[in-house]
Amino acid sequence: MAAFEAYDIPAIVDLLAADVVWEMPPFPGWYSGAQQVGTLIGTWCPAERAGDIRMVPTSANGQPVLAQYIRSADGALRAFQLQQLSITDAGVAHVTVHFTPELFGRFGLPNVLEA
């Protein structure tokens, strides 16, 4: 969580297993390997700097889930995505990202966080 909130791509990559798989249904692309996932985040994540992301931990189906909020143009931190993680001794081995902010309420999370 701290690595995302600091928008520290190298630190995020260090937490990933070398053969991590990152998927984002319904998008058909999968990303495999820590470096490829780091490039994905650095290229496509709408954050630009530390403080643009806030992560809130929760869980689903016995697995950890990180609720990600992104700072919008008006400065508010708005619900953006849910990241379901599979963690092994090698690091984060699989991430399934759900771009469904409407599900935040089912986890008891607000749509907007205090800045």
C-alpha cells in the first residue's frame, strides 16, 4: 500500500513475484512478469505523483483486496479500482483488478475519501 501511495514504481515491482500475472477483466490483455507490470503501472496509471493514490485494505473470498482511490481534477480521492491479490513466499503472484467503483459500497467503503 505504501509503495502505491508513494507512487514508487520500483518499490511496487520489488513486491511482485518475478512471474506475477496482472489481469484486468473485462480487458483481454494479461501482463506477466514484474517488470512488465511495472511498465503498465508507470504508463497507464492516472496517478502522477505521491499522494495521488490512497489504498484501503479489505478482503474478498479469503484473499486480500486493496481498494484504490485516485485523486481527481477537483482534488478529491475517488473510488477507482479493487485489486484482489494472491500472495506467496515469492511475493504478490497474481493480481486481478476490477474497475468497478460501484462495488466499493459492498465492502463498506465510501466512493470518496477525505483528502
